[in-house]
Amino acid sequence: MSFLSHPEGVTEADPWRTVDPNHMTSTVTDIAAQQHTSADNLTQRLFGTASSGSQSPQTPQLQPVLASDTQPTIQSHVPPTLEQATINNNPINSWGNGDDRSSTVTANIWSNSTVLDNQITTSNQSLSETSSQRNSEVDLQEWTESVRKTFNPLSPNVITIEELAEREGLLFKHINYNVTRLQRLPNEDITPNGASSTPMSVVRRYSDFVWLQDVLLKRYPFRLIPELPPKKIGSQKLDPIFLNKRRLGLIRFINHVVRHPVLNKDDLLLTFLTVPTDISNWRKQTKDNYDTSDEFMDKRIEGSFMKLWSKNISEQWNDVANNILKIIDTWHKITMVIQRHERRLNQIRQENLLLNDLIDDFTQMTPILYPIENITNDETLPQINNDLSIVRNHLKDVNSLNIREMDDNIDHIIPRLKNFIDMLISLKDLFERYKIMATNNIPQLQRHVQLDLEKLESMKGKPDASGIEYDKIKTQIHRDRRSIAKQLNRAWLIRKCILHEYTIFQETQFMISDLFKKWVQVNSNYTELNMNQLEKLASQIADMPVAREE
């Protein structure tokens, strides 16, 4: 199923259908069969910077349904666009309001895809096509700019999470977390002096985070909802290293949610972060009587947004959807390579400790190895041993630098790597939810309307035709039209929602810059410090004897 290329309808017989005001291209690709693409090209695909001509290689057995405007369209019943569902400037939800539209108008609406394409092309004859396209591009640019300003993925964390020492439970001990807000939320009540009216810290369990993610997915199925860290991996439930990783994962999760310009205004998120009682007790008190219906309830798509749409948007999204697994895999490999440096530093530290001990042992044995030095009172051996102690001190200093560098990697590099992978996985999950949840039965309803209209036409002029049956068919037509209008409206709302999400996702490209700038800074700093240590050592042992003085 091509991403966002068919919001108007999907059927089992024709799941890849594309119909759009600008003849959007539907691209169906088996991601596992993708050929090798360079990291640069993957970045272009991810952030929509690739030109329309640089599409990803397609699986040979799957061909585009509507590859271009010049290709012949497949003759089948296809859903109209929302613009075509508006007649004489009447809004879409005017369908089925009791007025009896002529069969000519109806035939124009429910025609095949070729006729629909012709209607789209000629719908605005009073305006030139070039001027209209230019205005639409300007409007789209202004819209995207305003949306991108609402999201800053590099903003500092505003939620901290610490594990509480005491554990609760009779048989199975569970871990409590102290969740603290460092600033107020957008829709939080404040006191007259400007302070928060709710506690800044609450105690939560892992299961409470699961509840929060669940209600967010129900309310905002087409938003970038981050994943939670696993509750446990095998027998690692109480392993300290695993528990710390899980705590860090919970920190990333809640801060991703709070940074989101829509999710951070959710009332249940505010409940999660401010209600002083246990969430499970709060749910019992409210008897789970809170609204979890999705955000599209009682909303209508704006005509201004519909005019912004172009097939290039779908082409870019489909390209990302077809490559998202490869992009995630590539970033995972980047993460592993960078993390290996931390492991190498730890290995070097262990080897330096070993080398330090060995040099100390060897120094103690040099008088046995060179006893004649004691007879002749030669000072070369004590000087050599003294310089070896300087080397040992150097190893200790280098180890201190290695520990500091590992800490900087853990505190500054690894979180940046994981924050970006979290955003990539959120985008992948959004694609998957769209494939499952954005379907509708508009094509079937269209077919029903067409058949019922043919029945009405055949009943005209027949004296034996039942008036009750005629009215029954008319009522069903109006009911189907209302359902079509409602589903078309929802399809466009979904389209707008995901465009919003992919637009704010574009800001995550700066996470890449931020990561590698920090990575270079850390490596540069410690490379310089290590070089300084080596130069200092070289200066200190410059007089280390290499020959007996005459």
C-alpha cells in the first residue's frame, strides 16, 4: 500500500488505487528488495530533498498503477477527490440533504478515472494552470514554514526521571520512578503569582507509561508517537544495567511527547504528569471515563488545505516509506560503529592498568637483573626506574582522560544517537499505522450509489413501479452519499495530519548536524588532551639514559 497515495478509498480487489487532484503517483515497493543506496541518498529521501527524478529502484514484479499523467488509467470505479465531491461550491457534507440531483450531475461525479482526470484538469478554467500552481506552491511553503516553527527537536529535556530506591509489591516487586517537570506545560493551570498549581514531581510505574502511550495512540493514531523501552529482556528485569537503560528510554519517550506541538497539549498527558495519586487509582476513581476517540471527531477539512496538495508530496512520502527500513538499518550501524569507540576506550583503559602494574613489577626486579650497578654506584639504573615511574603516572593520567571521554560519550553522544533513532522508528510506526487504519469503503459505496441511480432511472415512467420502493432507494442513496462525504472528509483530515507530522519531522535533520558536531568536538578535545599528555611525557623522559656515560 503506497503511503498517502489513496486516502479516498482502498478495497481488497484494488488496494493500490491512486486518485488525487493532481494525479498523484502511486508507488508500491517491497522494501526488502531494495537495492543498495548510499547514506547520502538515504538522507535525501528521508528529508525530501531528492528530486522527483531520483526515485528509488522498484521491485520488478510490482508496477505503478498510475505511473504518470500520460499513462492510460485503469478503468474501474474510483473515489473522487474532495474537490470533485463539491458541486456548485456547496460543501461536501451537503450530499444527501434531501435534494434530488439529476442523473447527469451524478454521472459526472461517479465517472471512471479518465473522466475524473479530465474534470480535474478543466475545473478552474478561469485561472491559468501555471499561475494556480505557483500560488499553491507559495501557500504550501508558507504553511510548512509555520508548522516547522512549532517543533524544536534540539530543545533541552524538561522532564527528568529517577528510580526510587524502595520497591513495592508483595510477591513481585515493581519499580517506582520519580517524574519531575522542570517547567510548566502549555495548558497547565497556574497560580496568581505565575507558579504551577500542580505538583512538579509525581511517582509513576512503568505500566503508567504504557497506559499513556496507549491513550495517545488511540487519540492521535496518525501522529509521531515514540516507542517505549522494553519492560524486560529475558531475565534482565532486575539487572541494574538494563534498568538504567530502561530509565533512559523512558526519559527519551516522555520528552519526545512533551516536545510535540500537538501531544504536549493533551489533557491526559497533563494528568499523567500532574495528578499526585497513583494512575491506576485515578483510573479506578474515574472508572476509565475519559475520551479516547481520535482527534478527527467533529472536524472538517479546510478548503484552503486541499488547494495546497500536489503529487510531489506523495512521491516524496512514498519514497521515504519504501526506504525507511533501510534508513533505520543504516543508522543502527552508524550507532554501533560509534559505540565501539567507547568499548575501545574501556579496553585501552584496562590495558593501561595492566601495563602500569607490569611496569611496577618490572621496576622492582631491575636491581636483581642489574646488581653490578650497586657495586659501582652507577646512577643510571635509578634514573631509568624513576623515568619508568613517570611513564606509570602518564598511564594513570591517560586513563583519567579515557574515563572522562567515555562519560562524555555516554552523556552527550549516545543519547543523540538514540534520540534520532527514536524519531526514525516513530516515523516507521506512523507509516505502518496508516496502512492499517486509513482504509475505507468509499469505492463500494460509490458502486452502490451508481446501481441505485440506475434503478431509479429504470423505474421512471413505469406505472407498476412502487412509490415506496422508489423512496426507499432514494433514501439509501442519500445515506450512502453522507457516508461517502464523511469518509472523504476523514481521509483528507488524515492526509493533513500526516503532512503536519512529516513537516515537523523535517526539523530532525538538525539532530544529525548536532550529533556529529558534538562527536567531532569530543574527539577533538580528547585527541588534543592525549597529545598534550604525550608531549609532556616526552619532555619528562627526554634525559632517560640510552648509553653509559664515559
